[in-house]
Amino acid sequence: MELKSIPYGNSRIDFCLKRNERKTLGIKVYPDGSTVVTAPIETPYEKVTEKVKSKAQWIDKQKEFFMLFEPRAKEKLYESGESHLYLGKNYRLKINESNTNSVKLKGGYILINTKDKNNKKAIEKELKEWYKSKAIIHFQNLFENRLELAKELSEKDTSLNYKWFNNRWGSCFKDGTISLNLDLIKSPKECIDYVIVHEICHLAHHNHSNKFYNLLDKKLPNWKDSKEKLEKLLS
Ligand SMILES: [Zn+2]
């Protein structure tokens, strides 16, 4: 079985590709949301991706259907005592009313000073700004640790930027820019590093081909563990 990922619209379709003796191509979506495509050995990969793309809407429908049975991520309330993730650890919110706004980490707590304790939207915004400020520092450090690798794989100057993405952890542009999802600041550094290395490997291979995965395996042998950890924690 091979892990594949193909661009579709402005998102991607991830699936496992299984080759066997069967005569026709089959697509199955499992309750955990994973998609398995079984194809005859002789079907060229382009034909497989064509078929998967033509079934994209059906795949989404299946996933949505299974999602109905999944306990949804609880909507956050932004009140004292509630748990929020930062670098892979859970912290409890402690919200104080104050004339000035500030967010600080202390012990196992995220201390938030805010003007109105009941203004959830304002607290959410404050916390998001704080996550962003932390993300910029940590992402930049982790990225710098991988600059050697980027230089090895590409002659272009690489640079980093950040966004709140909904459905991806990062992307790599042909001009050498790597973009990271700010939400990653909630995951352990190991997972952020995995996304950075994944995107840096795209400097050499702008796709999810075998060559790409061979390179990723070589540069970050335990990437699958980090990927799994990340998906468990943040999806
Ligand atoms: Zn990728």
C-alpha cells in the first residue's frame, strides 16, 4: 500500500493505493475517513488519479456521512478551567478581568487578562494573537534548524510565512516560500518539524511521488509517527 495525495481544487485528496489482480478500479472510504483505492496492476497512475478526481465529490460525501457519527471537537467556551493546547501540552485557561489585555503562560495555566470576562469573542481573539506571536518565534527557530536541508535541496532562497489554514498543515511554493498553518503551534515541536521537513522536501519534488516519499524517509525516518501524533491531536 502506498500513501498518495493529489491536488484537487484548492485542497487535496489523500488515499492509499493498493495494486492487485482485480480487473476494475475500486474506491472505498472507511469510517475513520481514510480512502483506499484498489487498482489493477497495469492501470497507469495517471488513470488512477483521473478516476479519483472524478469521484472527489462522492469521497467527500462519504467522509461527511461518517463524520456524523464522530464526536465533534467540542466548541471552545473560552472560560476559566477550559483546556487549550500549546506545543502539544494541555493548559487550563485562567481568565481575569483587567484594564489591560495580556496573555501569559504560568505553570499549567494560560493566564488571560481581559476587559470583559464574558466577551468570548474578544478572549478568543486575544488567545489567537498570542498563539500567533508564539508560532512566529518557534516556527522560525525550527525552520532555521532545517535551513541546511533546504540549501541542500534547492538553490533558491527559502523563506517562511504563516497563515490560519483550514485544511492543510503547510504548503510549498515554487518560488521557495514555505507556508505553515498557525494552528501547528498547538502541536509538539516534533510535529511542527515534520511539517517543515515535508514542505522542504517539496523544494526537490513538487508532488507526492515515490521520489518525494523516498526523500522524506531519508531525511526524517520517523515522519509517520509525527504525522499520526499531529492528526490525533489536532483533527
Ligand atoms: Zn505535501
